[in-house]
Amino acid sequence: MNLKIERVEVFAVAMPLMGNFRSAGVTKQATKCVVVRLTASDGTVGISSIEPSAVVKSPGTAADLAVAIRERIAPALIGLDPTNINRLIALMDGLTPTQPGAAAAVEMACVELAARSQGVPLYTYLGGAAHTEVLFNGWIGELPPDEAATEARRWLKAGFRSAKIKVGGGIEADRDRVAAVRDAVGNAMKLRIDANLQYDADTSLKLCRMVKPYDLQLFEQPAHLRDLDGLARVRREGGIPVMADESVSDHASLIAVIKAGAADYVKFGIKQAGGILRASRMLATAEAAGIPVVIGHGFGLDPSTLAEIMLAATSRNVLPGLECVGPLKVVDTVATTRLDISSGSMPLPDGPGLGITLDDSKLQQYRMR
């Protein structure tokens, strides 16, 4: 039986956060997302969500992307085969060339639908799981040293074995925060630091010299996103492995980072890659180059989180400590069951697709007005 897309539903959601979160100098109280639900001619459903907070990677707000999907993409998809992902990607690229996040949201829903139609989990559809369990990465904001230490102990007690420490508000304060966290957790956790584009290469090198004694796993984005020479210099001279995040926005930029020798690790999420299939291809490219990958973005809802979990499970080149931890930051879910990653790990679910169903009452409750 040939499936056809019969219905495309788009929901703009503003999900409240558990308190205020500050990153890269910006404070947010809610995560504004787009949720997509496709229905095929046999009744099979595919779902996705995206969170377009990283403006440098995905132009357009959640409202912008919702409009693009409703008005430009959805009408063109009706009657097409939702399982012919390659054809749909080519079509959508031409419809929303300046808003790749819109096409990524629909592609994710189509891939989920295709997996459901075969009755297999999304990771099986992608070739199979290399792991049966995934680990997650905690986070520590730009806090005073004593508060950062308390937060680190909380993550460790919960079961997390790695955490990211935000830096960028001054290298002396950064040093004291990192020192306090390392003292609090000893050798029980791997620690990462993330400057979120707030430092240039020279400043990051100064910070490297100050925090090198604290045995850091990596330094995320220690230079401007386009300053690949700066990233490469920090990598050569800083003594701490470098991870490119904002510098990686698609497959071409990943290749540019590799050619520049600018990173020991790279990080991206499904939306940033332009969809699940493109993200899978980027995983393969990074593995071929000998560069491990960190998967995830910080403020996703359950559908996008599960999609990144399942993608990560397909590759042994993904670094343990996924950063798709949005469900820990929000007050609720848009699904009928809530994803629980509070212990720092979880076994892979075995239901078809993502294994969850959207809750219409939640979509209405958190509808962005």
C-alpha cells in the first residue's frame, strides 16, 4: 500500500521553564517550540518538535517557522508519500531556503511516521542501536562558586557522570567556579566548559591556562563561530580539547571545521543539521574524520529529545553525556507520558517511532498566544 500525506498539523508552543535560565548573556523563562503532527492515508501518525532558540543556527522564531510550515510546506505535501524522505527534503529545501528549521521539523515527523509504519523504533529505522542505554550531561550555570558546587553535587547524587559548566562572565570568576565544582565532585565526573561565543580566542587561551589543572574534558566554542583559525589556535595552544558547536550549522560547515583542524569534538542537534537523515550523515562524516560527536541541544521538548536520543544510540562515535536535556528544564510535556531522564541515564525505549503520542490538551494548554 502506498501511503500519502493527508494532514499536516502545526502547533506553536510556549512551554514554561523551571525558573529562569541564562546562557550567552540571555535569560529565558519559557522555551518556544514548534510541534508537528502528520497523518497518512492509513491513519499512521508521525510527530516532531523543534526549538529554534539558536538564532545563529536556525533563522526564525517558533512563530515564524510555524507559519512557514502551515503556509508554504504543508500545502505542497498533501498527497505525497511520507516515506520518500529524500524526495520530500529536496522539495522542502526549495520552499523554505532561508528557514531550514521548518523543513527539519517536517522531515523529522516524516521519518518518525516511516518508522511507525514499519512498526520499529526510530533507531532501528536508522540502521539499529549500537547501545542499549544512553547517558546524559548535567549543566551548571554562571553561578557563584558555592552555588556551582552545590549544583554539581546535586547532579552527582542524581546519577550524572558528566556536567557542563557555563563560562563567559569573566575569566577569574570562571576559574573560581570551575575550581569549586572540581573540588565538590572530585574525580567522579567529567567536566566540560562552554563559553557560548562570549570569548574570543585570546581570552579563551588565558582561561585555559587558569583552568587546565582541573582536568576538563573539553572547552566548547572558545572563539567566534566563524573564527576557525581562532578555534584551531586554542586547540593547539590551550591544552584543553576544543569542541565546535555554533561553528557547526550544517554538513558543509562541519567539513570546514574538519579541514581547518579546528576541533577535537563537534556538537550538533537534529534541527541544526537540517533533519534526522542529514544528522546521521554528519555523524558518519565526523566518524570518518576521527572526531567524536556530542549530540543535543538544551531546551527541546520530549519529541525532539527522544529523536536525538535515538539518533545518538546508532553511533559508537557519540560521546557519552548527551546534551538533549530539555525535559529537565521544562515544567511539563506535550506528550501523554513524560520522559524521565532525571537519573542521568535511560534504557532505549522499544515502541514504534519515538514511542510517544501527543496530548492534544497539553498542546492547547501551552499554545503560544
